[in-house]
Amino acid sequence: MAPPSARPTYTDTQLAKFLAHISLPDVVLPNVHTAAHGSPDQSLVFLAMLQKNTLATVPFEDLSIHYSAHHKVSIDPAEVFQKVVGRGRGRGGYCMELNCLFGSVLRSFGYDIYSVGVRVNRAAVGEGEGYHEWSHMVNIVKIGNKKYMVDVGFGANVPTYPLLLEHAHEESSVAPSRIRIIYDNLPDNTDPSQRFWIYQTRHFPDSEWISTYALTEVEFLPQDYEMMNFWTSNSPKSIFTNMIIVAKYFLGEDGELEGTLIMVGGQVKRRVKGKTEVVKECKMETERIAALEELFGIKLSEEETKGIRGLCTELKGDQGGS
């Protein structure tokens, strides 16, 4: 019997399919099984490459809540793998799906990894002040004697590079954005001695830092995420039950992340080099379904498209939201 600390892993065949899915350059394929056990520098380089290619291939999306007969989200690693990689229809998932998948991939390659819960800052998502309940997850990867926060499931504001857990450590993101992490108290806490790692972003070099979400280093267990996933995918108070959200990064000619495509409701925007433009306004379901395939590469089945009928997120011409 496996110990309680055992976590699911993928087979070599599944890992090969995942690498092919994210178009990892052929030059690194012979080294994938040794990268996690190489020097700290080698392990970090491969980790960053996996993260970048995953962001450029696998979309952040909450479509299963809206476009399905069951309106459920599974975070079982085997089911998420089949959804994202196995069926070949360009699907992704939201935070707990994608970080569960990515964490299982890293563990299968031999990385020393565990996951933690996250509180999202309401101000960062336009919902006022204070922090949300535990509603997001990220992975903590230990390389040598250092810890890195890794996230592939936070939409258009995801950290695009492994962030060293060191106060005020800063990295470049999709130009001209910057990201950093600080160690500080939350304004919501009654105990001023409490400390969280707070992930911050800023879109331009001269703009203010925005506190996006907060995490601790305390490991969360699979059953914690089952509870979190149930709330975020079912509660009428959750942003995901009230809005269709899709985000996908794309690469530039230099092979680096250059920008994002973002769908909110029926509107699709493209953000490149700090500039945002609207590229599509969908008023009907047929338009949005076509945009998902043409712009994001997401192919929904006929049965899935029927699942949105009668929901508050269904587009109905002038009566629908966008």
C-alpha cells in the first residue's frame, strides 16, 4: 500500500506525449529525465523552459463549467492529462487543473515539489479591497537549497518564470512587465507578526507594484484542493460560474513569450508590449465558439456547446453579456 504522502505520477509514455504537446525543442528531449537531477542551474533552466512552453500551448480556461453536460471540474491528474493532452482538442483548464497537471509532470521528472494554497487579492481582479478565501494553488519546487514558486494557471497575470522565494526578488515577465515576490503581512490579518509570500506585478517600469496573490510555505493536501475546487466551480459567488474566461500566451519570433490573447465573456483582446486591442466582439454563441477555435485553438464538441443553454453566461445577441 502506498504511503499517505504518495502523489500521482505520469508514465514515460505520457511524459513524451506532454513534451510533444508543448512543442519542447528536440535538442532537450534526450536530457529530460536527467534535468531535474543535474546541477541547480540545469534544473532551473529546464523548469523555466517547461513553464514557458506550457503557457504558450495550454490555455487557461473555465469552459468545463459552462460548455458541458455535467458542469463539473475534475482535478484528478489522469483526467486532467486526458483532457489537456490526450484528446488533442486544444483544451486547458483553470488554476487547480493546470497546476495539478504541471505539478504531476514535474514530480514525474524527479523534481522535489509540493503544492500550496493561495489567497487572491480582490483589488487585483477589480473586486475591491482585501483577500479572497483559499481559491488558487501554486507549486513550490526545491532546487538545491532554494525554493521557487511556479504557476501555470493564473490567466493573463501568471508569473511567467519560476520565482525564487526571497524577499523582493524580481524577474522580467512579458515585456515590459515585471514580477516580484515579497515577504510581508497582509492587511487582513489581526496578528501583525504573520507573514505571507506576496506575488506582485507591474505592467510598466514606472508603474506601481500590484499585490496579486499571497501564499505560505505550508503544504496543502489533495483533499484541501477538492474542497477548494468544489467551491470555485460551483458557488454562485465564484467568478468562474459567472463568466467565461480564457487566456493564452503566444511566442514571438525570438522564441520568448510576447503577449496574450484574453477572452472575457464575448470579448477577445490581444495584449502585446503593454498595449491592448480588441480583436473580436462576440454577440452570439456561434461567434464565440468559432472564436475559441480560430483564435485559441479550442475545439468544443456539439454536445459540449449545448451545455451552456440556459446559463447566465450564454450569449443571446443583444441580450447576452460580452
